[in-house]
Amino acid sequence: MQIAIVGGGASGFFAAIACAEANPDCRVTIFERGKAVLEKVRVSGGGRCNVTHSCFDTRTLVQNYPRGSRELLGPFMQFGPEQTVDWFAQRGVVLKTEADGRMFPVTDDSQTIVDCLRRAAQQAKVEVRTGARVERMVPDPQGGWQLQIPGEPVAIFDKLMVASGSNPAIWAMLRGLGHQIVEPVPSLFTFNTKDTRLRELSGVSVPVARLGIPGSKLTAQGPLLVTHWGLSGPAILRLSAWGAHYLHELDYRFALEINWLGNITAPEASTQLQTLRISQGKKTVAAHPPFELPLRLWQRLIAAADLPEALRWADLDKLRLQNLVQQLTAATFQIAGKSPFKEEFVTAGGVQLKEVNFKTFGSRLYPDLFLAGEVLDIDAITGGFNFQAAWTGGWLAGQAMAGNK
């Protein structure tokens, strides 16, 4: 049986290996348009490759996917992070877990993962073709699929898997085959703002902040980092992921409300500040930040609340107290653009999920067409979750193409 896989990334390789190992009679060929395969694996995690996340409870795991959470529940029960760890361990690659749950190879080198996948593919007799751009894929009248590579005769395959990532040309072909495509927009990104309150605060962070976008239901909570261009950190990335389409419609220009104190509400903050008027009365407000806030951030916020630099806690009047509480728990910043997050290139968009059978990652329109990875309208926050969706989709599709589903 001839199997074609379009795309030499994580999900494509994983599918090829799973298929060839499950059924040695399958002759699997990977077609990669670039000069090298597994390039995203190579650069991910700062060159360390964040393989997966140590979130082994499936229902908790799916909460990290703005798009695809419901659809991935069943697949993750079949092949989730635990199975991923075992898969690599069986092939000599041990993963370690960091404090935030991210999992990397113990070598801290993404080349370890690339070499493992390439070695497994070679041992399974998977053919890997680079510089092989698929310009046409159509159902064959006799069954199977016709693939056209520029300058080569049309090749016929029994089954076809598309794992091409965020590739507009491939999406156009799939649209031509009748699949509906959700227009792609950036996910994981940071926010740009020139607000003077954040000037020269690059590197300052708070462990827990609550974010919201007025006029919407979008909220997020988590660590927040000030950068030289604006705001980043897990809380911002989570908000960008869940708000990907909404923020795109706003052209990334909107108001962002920040509670720098996380779960401390405005009334609770007011109460704590009033106690400081008594207990710290002779001390200056500017020099003694409460709530474990970074000193530089605290001083910017009290300046924005119009508190004199020499003001003592005992002299904090009601109006200034209200202004300070406002800056601490509901400070509004005007966002005027976005920036990509490090090496992450994640998009929200792709083949509509209702058109995919998630038991096999097979197309509901064509019985011998399979889809996995970022070609689908699935994405996650940072932390190894996007790769986990790729491993899971690839493994299930590979099993199905091998005839095991």
C-alpha cells in the first residue's frame, strides 16, 4: 500500500513512523517542500524542543487549547503526554520535567528529538523527500490520490495525509476539494503599548496578574512581564490565544485592563492600604511597596495615581487612596499592535474541525484523506501543548492509514 504524507514536520513524521511500524507492507513517503525536515522541532523551545507537558489528566490538558479542546479529548485518551514520554523513552530519549510542567529532552538539545524521529523513520523504511513541493492533489478516478510534483510524472497513492502546517497553498487545495477553511490569524503574541507608566520597566514582572478586555468576555490570569515594547508573559499569551480572532478584528488596537494584584479585589486592596496608614504612618508611600510589588512598578503606579513622591502613609487621603486602588486593580492600557512571541509561529485557523473524524484524524469528505497538525483549526498556548496535538494526531492518523482503526 502506497502512503503519501505532505509535510515533514512533527505530525507528518510521527504519522509516517506510526504507519510504517504498524504495517510493514505500507510504503510511506514524506514530501517536504523545504530543504530540511523537522525545522520547527529544531528551533522550538529556544533550541531545546519543548516536546510535551506533564499534564497527564486529559480533562485538564484540553483546557490549554482555545480551539480543539472538545475534539482532542478522545484522542488524548488514546495517545497523550504519558504515551508520548513512553514513545521517546522506548527509542532511547529520556525527557525531563521542569518546574512549570514543560518537558524537554535531558540533553536540552532539540537535535536529540530530530535525530530520534529521523532514525525511527529510517528504521521503518520511510522515504523522506525534501525540496518536493506538492502543487496538485486530486482524487484518482480508480481510487486513491494523484500527487503532482513539479517536473515529475503524476504519482498515485492509496492514502494521503496532509500535515503541511500553516501553508496557504495547501489550504487553497483543500478548499478546492470542498473542505471549509477557517481563515488563519496569529495566535500566541505579545502586546505593544507606549504607555509611559511602563517606560524603562523592561524586565519587571509580577507572579500573578488578572487581565481583561473591556467590552468582551476575554480574561486571563498568570505571570505578567514588562518588555521594552510592552507586555508579555503567560497571562498575555493566554489572552492572545483565546482572543486570536477577536483581537484580529480589532486590528490589535484595544484597551487592556490589568489587576497587578491578581486575585486581590479593589475593596480588599483598599482595606489593606488603609491598614498601612496606621501601621506604617511615618513611612513614605513611594519607598515601601505592599503586595510584594516590584519597587519600580509601584513607584510608577503611585505617580500615575497622582501621589507626591514624599507623601507619607498617614497622609494618604480618601481620593488618593481611590486613585491608587484604581491603578493597582483596574489600570487601563491602550494596546497599539502585537509582536511575535520568540520562536513560536502558531496560527488560529485551518480546516474546520467538524469536517474531521477525530477517532482517526480522517477527512469526513474523503475516506482516504487524513489531516493533522496546524493544517487543522487547532492551537494551544505555549508549554508543549501544540507539539502534543501534533504527536497525537500523527499517531492516530498513522494507525488508521496502516489499517488499525
